[in-house]
Amino acid sequence: MPTEIRLTPYNPALAQEIEAAATELARGAGELLAGYFGRQMSVQFKDEHQRDPVTPADHASQDYLVAEIQRRFPSHSILGEEDAPDADGEAPAADYLWVLDPLDGTTNFLNGLPMYAVSIGVLHRGWPVAGALFVPWPQPGGGFVLHCRRGGGCFAGDQPVSVHQSDQPVNNRLIGLPGHFSYHTRFTRQHRGPVGEPRTTGSIAYELAMTACGFMQYSLFWAPRLWDMAAGALAVQEAGGTVMTRLPKSKLWQPMQSLLPGWEQKPPTLKELRGWSAALVAGNPQVAPLIAQNLRPRWRLGSKLRQVRRRVTAVGRGKRRV
């Protein structure tokens, strides 16, 4: 017998309560991380190439966030980047889902570079509804919290922020690009104008925060995970910007709406959510669509030969089975 799906309606008052809680928790996690910054720590790696480190600071920040969310919102689900491998169950996620990156930019953090963020995003049936990001900054308190909720605007502390305004990219304004952008990607011939001054910070959440605040005129990401972008993408939207998404199984760029369009028919499991990724371009309503529509893969002989080789191998295997 199929499991009955009970849908919780979106509640604006609850979203306001969630935003306030996320703001408080982001500040608390930022203060906790400050106690680790600049210290020697043990390091583990999630990948064999040792490019994806995790430290006691990551775990301490997530443990703090999870404990507080469970205490305040016990009926909500939580998806954290540093969850244990066996933490994801097969049960459907609750309608309200907290998505946590307790320390986005761990490599920067380990090397003493203060370009990182704590990212707390909250989804309601796949729609981003609230978010908060702690960002280190040279000011009293060591940083600020960027916070937002759907329809409520975006604020750094108590100051409203907005995306950079321009009809076209500006050459001397910063943009966020992936490190291997120029190797894999090009702009179409239709876009021959300026593209901006590129930077790669090493933290997706940090770059989205910088875009929401107008310090970067736009930012581009090829495959962020849900915890990397849920809070920052909503912050850009609520700061008057546009986030263009290319969701899984889609080749089209579209303005961001639901990150999980099938939620109403079949709520996903946490295990399924852990594998989510999608390309993003975030910026103002003129520039973000312009950039997204003029991106093309760069043709390279080596990659084409590898594709042909894979196809030939697949055909050969099919014939042998016959």
C-alpha cells in the first residue's frame, strides 16, 4: 500500500520565524569557526585526489547547527554536507528541509584565507523560502550575516543589499567564474562585448553572497550541490537579481523556481537530494540571462576523441552480447 503524502502549506509567518532562527544560527556558527581559524587541525579527505578536505571545524559547525535546528524545528528534515554516510534514509524528506554547508571553502579556511561561508538554506517542497549566510568581513564581530526569505528582501545585518545594476557586463567589475572556465567554455560570437574581471574564490556560497551584495556583478557555477547554493541563490533573488538554472536532465536555462519540480508528486529522499546538482548563473535581471544564453562548450580534439572511443567501445560490447 503506497505511503500517504501529507503536504504542509507554505506559511509566511513560519518563514519569517525560520529566517530569524537561521540568521541567529549562522552567526553562532561563524563565531564557532572563528575559534578554529588560524589553528593547526587534523585533516581528512573525501576524495582520493585530496582536493575535498574536511576538518574538526566543519564537523563542529554542523553539529551545532543540527542540534539547534532539531531543538527548534523537530518536524523538519535536515540535509548537511558533512552527514555520516549512513545518515540518509529512504523515507521522504519533510516538506520543510534545512540544507546546511557548515563551512563552504574549507581549503581557504585551512590556509588562513578568510574567504569562506556558513550556508543555511531552507526549502519548502523544493522551493527556497529562507536563508542565511555568515561571511567573514573586516568589521567588528569579524563578519556579517546575509539573510533573506521569499518576498522579504535581502539584508546584510539590518542593511538592505541589492545586486549590481547594469544592462551589460562591465569590464572593470568583478565576476565569479569556475577555475577551469576558459578551458571548457567559451562565449558565443553573438556576445562580443565585455565580460568582466574574473575571480575564483573557492567558495560557491561566498561568491553568491558577493553577488547578492553587488560586489560581483555576476557569478557562474557548473555543478554546485544543494547545500552550496540554496541560501545564496535565494539571497540573489531577494536582492533584486535573477538566478538562471539548468536543472538535471534539462538543456535549457530558466529563471530559478523550484529546485525539485517533482516534489509535489513524489517527495525525494535525503539520499536522492544528496546527489542533486545544477548549473547556475546569478546576477541582475539583464546580465544573468545574457550570460547564460551565450555560453557554449569549447570544442577540443582530445575530448571529442574520447567521446568517439567510448561510443565505439559501447557498440562493440553490444555486439558481443548478441
